[in-house]
Amino acid sequence: MTKVERNYTDKFSKEIEMFAEILDKTEAHLAWLDPEFNFVWVNSTYAKGSGHTVEELIGKNHFDLFPNEENQALFKKVINTGQPIEFKAKPFVYADQPERGVTYWDWTLSPIKSKSGKILGLVLSLFDVTQRIRAEIAMRENEEKFKTLAENAPDIIARIDKNLRHIYINPIIEQITGIAKDNYLGKNLEELGMPEHLCRLWNKALRAVFLTGKPKKIEYDIPSPKGIKSFQTHIAPEVNEKGEIKSVMIIARDVTDIKQAAEQYETILRTTLDGFLITDIKGQFLDVNEAYCQLIGYSREELMTMKVSDIEAVESAEETAEHIKKIIKMGGDRFETRHRCKNGKIVDIEVSVNFLDLAAGRFFVFLRDMTGRKRTAKALLEREEWLSKTQEIAHLGSWELDLVNNRLSWSDEVYRIFGLRPQEFGASYEAFLESVHPDDRAAVDAAYSGSLREGKDSYEIEHRVIRKSTGEIRIVHEKCEHIRDDSGRIIRSVGMVHDITEQKEIEERKLREIQLQVSLKELENIASLFDTVNVRAIIQVNSKGTVKYLNERARNLLRIKEGDEIDNYFNLAKFSTDNFVNEIIYSEKEKAPFLVSREQYKKTFLFLVEPIKKAVEKSRKMQTTLAPYHFDDIIGLNVIKRRAKNLALQEVNFLLQGESGTGKELLASSIHNTSSRAGRRFVVINCAAIPETLFESELFGYKKGAFTDARTDRMGKIEYASGGTLFLDEIGDLPPHFQSKLLRVLEDKNIIRLGGPEPIKIDVRFIFATNRNLEEMVNKNQFRKDLYYRINLPVINIPPLRERKDEIPDLINYFLIKFKQIHSRFVTGISDEAIERLLAYDYPGNVRELEGILKDAYLSCRSEIIEFKDLKLAAPKRQSLSEKIKDYKAQLVYEQFLIYNRDIEKTAKALNLSSRQIYRYLNQKIGNR
């Protein structure tokens, strides 16, 4: 080294020493190396980062301590070229500290040159930028996560720039406002057509955030396709690297349900009979309800200045403080304590505490006065022991299911009936079903689940259980009642289980003993029902084709015996099929042909054998006197059945309204069989099927000679139904000139036959039915107004099947069972896909159409299961644009009607419509129900 170079080096060394203290404190790792890469000087930051002391490094070769061929090549390149090298965020992994992971460094390698340009050494500068790089990576990852979360978030998330225009909004906005997401971008609220008051509120809040940089929260309501929605919105500033607010982030949450719940919550807490209070973590009262004030004797104002420890009669202030710490740790507690009232009286209290508000540190406390309960606890225990003993003696168990908390409890007798041990078997609905006989399990589950689904108050069912311990089969009768809260929601089910095995055995023995007497009595009743004056023989047959009972004339005429198979005599291979009408047989004894007619009575068949010359007239009479249906034959329509049963017991005429196929005749027949007229004639007349010229003779009858073909007296249908019920179906098709005559019959209770001189008194109950809008017909002068008002009350409206689709699964099961009993096909069920398709169909032909669709599928399917492809459904009706708009308006009105708790006036006011318009829309949506 020349003298000049040495002087230059010494001078540089002195400068280094001059700034050593400053360079030691910098975060940069600094080192001075000579041309052979030996350390001349390092700062303490470099030494600490390398794991050595300054003294250990000075004079040592860099690559002896830190061998790295790649770096050594770079160092040599700087020596050779005299050009510095710089790297940004170069990754580095510590070989001896792999747990630190990848670190990142900004580093430069600069040459030290003499005045002549000779390289005297190198300055190595390293700066740890790991945190910054990781932050940038995290920022990118967070940005991606934000986008993923925002796109799928249930809340509205948006970004708005300084010009108050949207630069981002997530897809949920389309569902809430009905405005496409892309329509928001680049627009402000005014350009989006938002209400003026909402624009003012938003713009004021946004400008405040941009001006102050402080977050802001606002609440507001906006219209949506589903009605008015309430939103709570947080607006927060977004700043760039310079700290400038570049945009704001908006998160808007739909709090419609929460707002309504909060109002209800406030009402409940203020009006509940139980005490309620809120305290902070120090036990200071923050709020109390009136019930607690009345219990403790202090006013709300007095309690607001007190702590829980002031009225606590069991714990000291220190113990109360410790208890509060325990509750904070556990998140809540339930316990019993005693509070001291203002007058000094001590009351027993049951307390339930929840520490829910961690940020504000608040306790929500419910309290209940247990003073009276404590006094009766002993008596209650004794009563429970007595009740348990009583249940054991009566073989009667009880159970209760808390639907809110999903807790089921059984009495000891339930365990005994099921053959279970309480200590080995927990009470649960699944455990109960496991004990039910496999063949009855589905019916039992359907009875309970169906009663909940249909909103019934109770249900009853008999079924078998298998005792787990012995395998013994027992028969039980179950009855359940559902308990509702004030809003009508079912919250508990309470039931009893009665072991009736022995009772059933006794009943079966008695039934067998009196079977012959019962059969004889039943046959006498049947004979009266069918008006069998001219019937020569009656044969009763069960569903298997075995003769159950027959009268003396049948024995003599055909020489049939009880227990014989009917096929042996009538040669009817399928006597129970729908296509059987009648059969002609020849009696060897009488030497004459006879006609065999068949009617269905309950679950049996009646074969009526009579001379052919009387058969036609008697067949007509039989068809008009039998009411074949009972309420048990009707699936669903529970509310309507209850009302119809009540009307059936009253001697009033009434009107059934409903579309074709909804079951009007089925309901009329059931009403007749439930009324005091059961067992008498039930005559059916379809007004649409009788020619207008024959109406009067058919309904009033005629005297001999009244017209050319009137060779004998003939009784009319009204007179024939006297003492029973006349069902006038399709009353809307009654000829205009006959409407006045029917009105006279209803008022005077008598009729006059055609050509007859004197009125004939009648005692007939009329049931009218129509599928037409009689009120509209009255307005068009197509139906007499006075007759309409005479038959219009009371009215039973039968909704179409499309409005009671929850009953379709039960109807499907009913029809499949019915078809299985009639047709010899091995069809066991229906697929889920087929059921879904049947549920989606609208049924213009109602229940009758559903039965036809299922019957066709049942007879035509080629497998054991009815599949989707087996169903032949009519193509759905296409709506015009005007019809769709009309339906949409009706839907909106109906939703607002529900929001305002079915209050017509409030709904009309909210929608700026008249009450008459609201009624019209509701009638369009849900019908006249």
C-alpha cells in the first residue's frame, strides 16, 4: 500500500471512529472489509446479528466465519469491477436457526476507492426488512380474503370514494334492493334513485367521516321487494401510506328482525312477572324491571344508587365480589340465594346470571321468588311419591317434552311399561321409538310429528311396544296435548302412556262372545238403511271374500252358509273391483233369474239379491239413500272438519263452496252421518245433470194423469228425502224459474206434486254445494238475491288442494293403501322424486285429479315403486304478463299484511291503499277463508 493510500485509509478510519457511536445505534448492519475480505470494522448491530462480538470479528475473514460461495463471488465482482451491488428484499434462511423461517434483507456492497481509483476495501450494509415484507404479503393475502368474504357475506359491504361514488359493492345488494350490483359502480345515491331523505342522511355521514377521519354509525330504513328493511351501518375511513383518507368502508347489516326482537325483548322485560336486572362487574345496578322493584320494595331510582352486595343476605360484600369473578370465568351461573327487602324481610331467590357483554362488562340477571315454592317443596315431593304409586297401580305413565330446551322426562311407570331401567336408559324420543313395535313405529312418529306440523292441540294413538328386557309385546294407548306460549307457538308436549294389554284381551273375549248378536243387530240396521222392503236376500262379505252374515232368505234361495267363499256362488274372481256393477244369477229353487247388486258398508260388502223385474227401481233407490262417507274417511281439512262437526249437530241448512274435486259430497255425506238424521235417507241431486224440463217432476214428483206419461203417482226426490238429508250439488246451475220454487220450499217446509191438490209437509235438511261464485252471479242477475241470502249462511269454504299442499303426502298414502286393497298389484310405495313433483303440481282438478293421477301411475308402473316417469301431469298453465304483475302485487300486499300482524288498517295506511283494495288483494292471494 502506498503512503497516499495508507493516509487515505487512516483518514477513512478516523471518520468511521468519529461516527462510530452514531453508526452503532442504527438498525442497519454495517461492516468494513479489506480487499481480502477481512473485517476492519463492524457496528454492534452487525456483530449481534451474526452471533459474535465485535472483538471476535475484527481481523477475521468474512468467509471463514460465514462460508457462502455465491456471496463470495459477488464480493469479488465488486473488487474487480469497482461497481456497487444492491439487492432489495433478498430472502435468507439462518442455517443454525431454521425456526426463524425465511427472512428478507435490503443490502448493498460498495467499494472504497483511493484517489487514484484503487479498491481499498468494501462497505457491507444490510437492513432487515422481514417485517415489512411479511406485512406486504399479509396485506395481499388479507385483500384476497376480504374479497372472498365480502362476495359471500350476508351483510352489505361497499367502498365509496371522496366523490361519494361506489367503487365496490358485494353481490348481496341485488337480493336486498333488487338493483343489479354493477349498476352501483361509479354512481352516488342520487343517481341510483334513492329517497331524498336517505340521500341527505348518507351524504352527511360520509362527509363527516372524510372530514374528521372518525368512524360513524347510522341507522335507516330502505324499501325492498320484500317490504321495508331496517339497516344498521358502520362507516370507517381507509387511509393510504401517507395517512390520507382515500375512501371509506361501509358494512350495512339487516337488523329488521333484531329491531323487532329488541322491541319485543324490551316489552317482555318490563312486563314479565319475574325479576330482571343488569349490573356491571362491580355489582352496581344498571337497570331493573318493575317486577324486581315490587319484590324487593325499593324503587328503581333507589336501586340505581346501590350494589348487589347491599341487598344480598347470604354473602358478604367480599364473597359477592369473589362470586362475580367466578361468574366472569364461567360465563354464567345458576344458584339460589336470599335477598333483603327494604322493610327487612328476607326472600328466597332463584338466580340465573349470564355474562354476555364482555366489552361493556355487564351481567344479565333473571330472578324468581322461591319463597312460596320452598314452603310447598315437601308437600310436592310427597305428592310425587303418591302419584308414582298411583301410576304404577293404574299402569299409567306420564311424560313431558320441553321443545325449547329439547329435554324429555319420563315417569317411573313409563320405564316399567317399556321394560327399561332408568339408571341404564336415558329418556329420549329416539329411545321411545326404539321401544315401539317396528310395524307401528312409522305411524307413531307420524302421529306426533304430524300434530306438530299441522298445529294440532292434541293427538291419540294405540300401538304396540316391545319390552327390551323380555321381548314381550304390550298394547298401549297414548294421548298427548301440546302447550303453547302467548304467541301460539308450541313449547311443550305433555302426554300419558296407558298399558291396556289386559283391557284389550278382555274386550276381545267379550267381542267374540257377542259377535253373533252384534252381526244380527248390524244387519237389521243395514236393512233399514237400504229400505229393503222388496229385497229377497242379503249377504254380507268381508274384504277377503268370506261370507260374514246372511239372512234366512239368502240361505233358502242360494243355499249359502256363513264362512263360505262368495266366489263359489257368484263366480266373481274380483268381486271388490271398481268395474263390478251387478251380476245375474239363476236360482234352481226359484227357477228364475235374479240380479245381484253390491254396495260397500264400512269395511264389508253387501250383496243384495232380488228379482230382475224389481232390480232397476230398487237400485235407483239404494243409490240415493246411502251416505257412504264419514269424517274419518276425509284426509286433512282438520279445521274445516271441526267446524262441520259442530254444524252437523245443529238443525240448519248450509252451503259448501269449493272447486270441483275438493270433496264437497264427501263432506256432505260425513255431516249427514254425524247428525241426528244418520241412518235415514241421504239423497244426492246434481243440478247440472238434470234437464231443465224434468226439474220439477224429479224434485216434486207428480200425480197420476198430471201429464201424458204419468200413469202412476210418483214421489219426488225432496219428498223421498223427508226425515233425512237432501244434498243439492251445483246449486249455481239451478234453472232460474225453479229458484223461486225452491225458495218457497225452504220457507214453507212443504211441496206440491205436479197435478196434486194438497201441500205435502216435509222434514228435510238441505245441504247446498257449488263451485261457482254465487255473489258474482247475483250481481249479474243470474241467481236470485233472496235465495242467495237464504242459503249463504252458514258457509263452509273448502280450499283447493294447491292451497293445502301439506296434506298431499297423507293423501298419497291413503290412495296407495286404497288401491292396494282393490287391485292385485305388487306396488309398495312411491319415490321421493315423484312426491316432490306431485307437491309442485297445482291440481286444477283438486283431490279428484290427484287420485286419478295416482291410480293411473299405480296401474301402469312396471316396478314396485311409482317413479317420476310414471306420473302423467298436465302442463302448467302459462300466465300472461298482466297476470304475473297482478299476482306479484297480491304477494307484496300479503307480506305487508303479515308484517303488520294481520291488521288491515295499518297495512292500508303503510301501502297508501284503501281497506277495500287490501281486501281485494288478500282475497286474490289467500282466498275467502
